[in-house]
Amino acid sequence: MSDPLVTVKNLRIAFAGEGGATIEAVKGVSFEVGREKLGIVGESGSGKSLSSRALMGVLPGHADVTADAMSFAGIDLLAASPRLRRQLRGNRMGMILQDPKFSLNPVMRVGAQIAEAIRLGDRSLPRAKVRRKVLDVLEAVHIRGPERVYDLYPHELSGGMGQRVMIAMMVVREPELLIADEPTSALDVTVQAQVLEIMDELVKRRGMGLVFISHDLNLVSRFCDRVLVMYAGRIVETLDARRMHEAVHPYTRGLLACLPAIDGPLTPLPTLAREASWGEARP
């Protein structure tokens, strides 16, 4: 990959456990992201979200984060000041979190929250122009009646609608890097396809880098360009998304075998047999 947008080398994230013990949740993860759609898959607790939050600089202060290198668009994120990290977030880097209930401000109307994201980049924009831009982006994520939704509070939204509002808030600034953590988990299949089309269009037109975190191997294999498979805080395999069926690591093979098929046999799905060696450092 020439001129990657993101470079992460030997990222480690640890937390203090009981009795003074240290729990290492991410164990030496290294990857690059170009202007592409990179999928990260793995079960809950594998380190997918932690790795992406470290890249965004939004982990809690008690997290011990170290890396040999972590850069974005030539900027050394390890040496960047808190002020620079805040400037990057929302402007050049965006993140769609999994649950909008914990991401949207419960005391602000939807339109005001998206408008705030727009004004971060240009506070001189007239109010009418900002409102028009908010309505346009709500319509772009296929929200019916954007004028009505503009004045709603987050608790008045369904789960799927809240997820689309979060997506609208992140893509309205057209960031260079978008991290999407299970962005379509609350959406039905039709709306899911529409939202993925929006993100795909941004990658192609804007030259954006997209990190797409998901448990859905079928979705990732269809939508992404490359896939990282994580297990127990490590990357165990990197694949071309269109060649997922050629996976060789037993964990990836096990995940693929557990996927149900409409025309498959009417037998119980296999149980993934785990081995302790999968979470150990590779030579």
C-alpha cells in the first residue's frame, strides 16, 4: 500500500486489574489504512473497538496506551497535543459509535446537534444555510420527514433512526477517516444497504479511509476491500474481503463455518473450538 492514511505499529492497551495486576486488552496490533474500506471483525472483547478508540484518542485516562508508531495523514498522534487531537476529531476524523443512546446529547434537539458539528468547521455560516445542510444530510441517510426529525430529542427516535442521525452527524463534515463501529446493527436490511451506499460513495468521491467494525462476516466480505480478523487482542489474519473463503487461520475458518445458510443442512451449527495458542504472540 502506497502512502497509507493511517499507520499503527505495535499498539498495546492495558488496564489495571484487581490486586495490582495489569490486564492487556490489545496486544501488539499493527495495521495500515489507505483510502479504502477496511473491515475489522472478531467477537466481543477481541479489541476491535479499543484499537479504533485509541486511534481517535478517546480512551479513558486510566487506559495505558503505548505504540511504536501511530500516525494519521503524516501527523504523529503519539506526540500530538490534546488540542490538536480535538481539532482532528470531528474535522478530519470521525467515529460512528454503536449505540446512539449513549452518543447523542439527550437535552439537545437532533438538528441542533448536527448543526453544532457543521459550525465546528465554519462558524460564519448563516443559520439558514446550516439548517438547509442539516436537512439535506438527514435526507441523505433516508430519514423521512427531516423537518420533523430536526426538532426531535434523541429519546423520541427509534433505534434505527438514532443510528442514522449519528451517521449523518459524522458524514456531514466529510472526514478523511471515518471509523464506523457496528454502524448498521440497528437497521433493517433495506436501510442498511442505503447507509452502506452513502459510506461507499464518500470513500470513492472524497477518497476517504473507512474502518468498518462488525460481527457480520457476510456483510464485511461484501462491503469492504480488506479484512482484519482479531482474537483476544491480536490480529490473527489479514484477508482480501473477496477471498474470505480462502482463510487459513482456524479461528477465521471456525467463524465462517458457524454462519447459517438458507440452503444448508437442517443440522445444528458447529461450535467454535478455541485454542489458547490463538491469543499468543506469533513468532
